[in-house]
Amino acid sequence: MAALSGIIAKPMQVAEKTAVPPSFDGVAALAADDMQAVDRLVAVSLKSDVALVSQVSEYIVLSGGKRLRPLIVLLAARALGYEGEQHVRAATIIEFIHTATLLHDDVVDSSDRRRGMDSANTVFGNQASVLVGDFLYSRSFQMMVDINDMRVMQILADATNTIAAGEVMQLMNIHDPDTSEDDYRQVIYRKTARLFEAGAQVAAVLAARESSDEAAMLEYGQNLGTAFQLVDDALDFNASAEELGKNLGDDLAEGKATLPLIHAMRVGSESERALIREAIVEGGLGKLGEIQAIIESTGALEYTAQKAHEAADIAISALSDIPDSEYKQALISIAEFAVKRRS
């Protein structure tokens, strides 16, 4: 596998940095050198003697996105005083695991848009997407071995397994209008929050911090991921396709009972509940406009936003005993941005 020599840039000293600007780009700029190292390692690690593997991998990995998950690893490691190089490899692993889930998700969900572009399965076909997703999973495990830390490997392997189980759990809940809020939360923890959690926890392990700091980072990542997914599910009903980079109402079309729908059924009238239940069972977007109106009238988006803010607040509080630095402030800012985003 690729050696990190020549890929990693030396971190700038905190004293040389200016205050973090109140924007996501400003926060990301704190980790710019490390993220460039991630990009270089991604490019090296995607190379394969099978042309289609490289082609599909590069299409989705290099197709844009905020790279939020690897950014969390990089910022958390620096916030904890880590001065080594393996956080770059860990961040790349997190990005590969995430990308593999996207490839598989789009096949399972028959999605045709991702990040404002045709999804990989639309361009290359379902078979190629599934198999290249497998390639990225296996590549990530090769890179875990290269880190040569059993705790890191255990955390990342466990997270990968949990994500796969979450995918199956979500599949079982599709077209089930009786999905409870607890059922829904179990799915979003496994599918989304677990990878955020693992990335932040791995940063603490690499930095050889005490168990209290590791627990703090675990709590931060879990709740940040929860907030992120809650907002994502709300945006599916009140954003534009251009903002989302995918089709509006995708969750409803696939028969997924997300929190806005669960809450709307809980507090809506009998006729409103019946309409939403039918839409979840049948799938499709024939009643999207009516359901959006019900979601608005029942305060379902406000309820979902409230739960997202609660999770973000817990994430921020988890960092209270982490030494103050611009990197810590960047992690706090990301939690704040997570609940304000429109894409």
C-alpha cells in the first residue's frame, strides 16, 4: 500500500493561524494541508490494474461533497495534539467506507442522482457500482492494516459491520408506516452516526489520549452524525433538488418513514395519517405536495429541527473538557453548521 512519506505536509503551528472565520470553508481551511494529503492518498489508493475499478471509484470519490467525515478525523486529531501522520490514512479510510456505502445505497434505492450528478449506477450500471463498492471496502481494510494499531482496526471494522446491519435494518423498515421513532433512530445511528463516531474516536486513539477524551470524542461524533442525518431527512421535504444535489422526496418515493413523516402521523388528523401511511406503503411521489402541506401544518419540520439542535448541543457539550484551540472551535463550528445547512 502507499507509504505516507511525501504525502503528509507538516502541520502549521496553532500560533500561526488566524481566528476561524464563521463559515464551513473557513473551518475546512484549518485542515487544508491535511486534507490535501488525504486527496493525494485517495488518488494513490484508487489506482487499480482493472480500469473500470479506477474509473468508477474516481467518479464518485472525486465528484465533490464537503468531505465532512474525513475532516472530522483530521480536526479531532489536531485538537487532541496529535502530530503524527496516520490521521491522514484514517481519514482516507473513513472516506472510502462512506463512498462504498453510497455506491451500494444508490443501487438498493435505485437512485439516479448524487451530489448534483448522475449516480454511479446510472452511469456505469448496478453491477459495476456494487463491485466497486466492495473494492473500496476491501481497500479500506488494507489501509487499516497499514496503520498497525489493533484498536483502530477494531473500531473501524466494528463500524463497518454496524453500517451494513443498519442498511439491512432500513431495508426491513421500508414501506412500513408503523416504524417508530426509536426504530428510525436505530437506523440513523447505524447508517450515519456510527461512522462519524468512529472517525472521532479513532482520532483520540491515535493521539493516545485518556479514556475520558476518547469517550468525549465518541459522544461528539455520534451526536454530530445524528444531527446531520436529522437535517438531511428534513431537507428531503423542504429543500430544492439543486440544493440537495438529488431528487426532492427521494425518501418518500422509496417508502422510508423518516422523522418528519413519523411525527406528522403522530400528531396529524386521522385522514392525514391515512394519506401518509398509504404513501409509505405504496412509495412514489404522487401525493408529495399534499404530504409536504401536512408536514408543514403539523410542525414536523420544526420537531425534526429541534431534535437536530438537541443532538448538536450534546456534541458541543461533549468537547467541554478538551483543551481550547482553534481545532476544537472548528469542531464546535461544524456542529453549528450541521443544523443550519441547506445541502
